[in-house]
Amino acid sequence: MAAKYIILDTETTGTQELDRVIQLGYMVLGAKEIEVHNEFFSSEVPISIPAMEVHGITPAMLEGKGSCKTSISYKRLCELNTAENYLIIHNAKFDLDMLEKEGFQTQMKVIDTLRVAKHIFEDENAHRLQYFRYKMELYKEEQKEADALGIEVKAHDAIGDVLVLKLFLSKLKEAVIKRFPKENPVEKMVDLTNTPILITLFKFGKYKGKTLAEVAKSDAGYLRWMLTSMENLDDDMRYSINTALSA
């Protein structure tokens, strides 16, 4: 059976530990027809105002809706959840953590286009999907794509973002082929998703604007302090600090 490629996004009640999925949107590629799913769900957790400000989903829009776990889209996602398929998400950890609260644990190979973009477009000022939407002029192509699929394009809407991500994925794949011409681009994107990102520049704190290499020479103790004392330090920054200290 041919592999399927699931391009997915969620919208949620917020970004905290108790928050839940209230919209699931995804496309399934790999068959003759593109399969589109887009559903809203009720939640016992109220939608936070900051979340509402981002995605525009109001409590009234969820009245009478069922839960995520009982929905057609969730059940279909579970059917697709096999090792030969690929799950493609921009900032995958967030959506996967949210779906895990609904009982979903992916068995698919994951492509996080955010992480791949950080590897491939390392000199860009930002790596948000909307940034690339404008930088790569994807917005010029999306209406034609939306009309063909019967999708309404709205920024920060799950299925709208999935459509933009589909267009971005094509550009990203081209860039991966250019950078790694001898490798399978899809498998390379899976590999890059799981490869630590080397951060070279401080974008926060007292050394903002300085390179990690410079700080490793002038104040290595500060970097060691970060490793031992900053509990929220992510794996990429830990990898980058260790690389700078060992250079």
C-alpha cells in the first residue's frame, strides 16, 4: 500500500497544560483524490481570550459540537496512524502534545516543517508559517488551491493553515533537494526533524546579539550556568551550548 502524507494543524483553547483541541484540520495526500477533514469540537475547558484573539473561534461556534475523540476526523486520523505514513506539521510538538491529551500517539514518521525550515533557511529572520506565506508569496497561489479543494482561507484557522502548509511544503522540498541532491527529500525531512538545530546567535538575555562562540570564549561560566540552572532550556540550545563549549 502506498504511503499517505497527512498535513495537519489544530486550534486549541490555549497553550497551557489543561488546554484542549477545538479544531482539527488535515489533508491526506497520496491517493488519487485529496482527502480533506475539518471539524470543530466542544471542550470543557473555556477558550482563553488570547487564543480567541489568534484563531477567532468563539464559544458560540462550538455549541452542540461533539468532543474531539468522538469525531469522524479524529477516528480517521487514528486509522491513518501507521508506520508507513507521514505526518507533516509546522511546529509538530505543540500539536502532537495537544492530540496526546485526546489519546492520540503517532506511529507515523513525523516531518516538522518548522524544524526543517530552521535547518534549510537558517538565515531567515523568522520561521513562522505566516512569515513564509508572505516571504514566498504563497498567498498568490492559495486561492486557486482553496477553490479546487473547497477550502476557505483564513489566517490561523486549522484548515486554512494546512492549505498554506501544503504550498510551503512544496517550496521546502525543493530547497531540501537543492541542499541534499543525492538524498530522498522526504526521508531527509524526517531526518532533519530529528536532528538538533545549531543555534549560533543569542536572541535573548544579556548577550543578545552575540554569538555563542564569542560568549564561550569570554564567559564560558555563563554558558555552563545556563546548562545547569535553566530548567526550560530546550534541547537545541543545550546542543548548541555544548558545541560552543567544546569548540
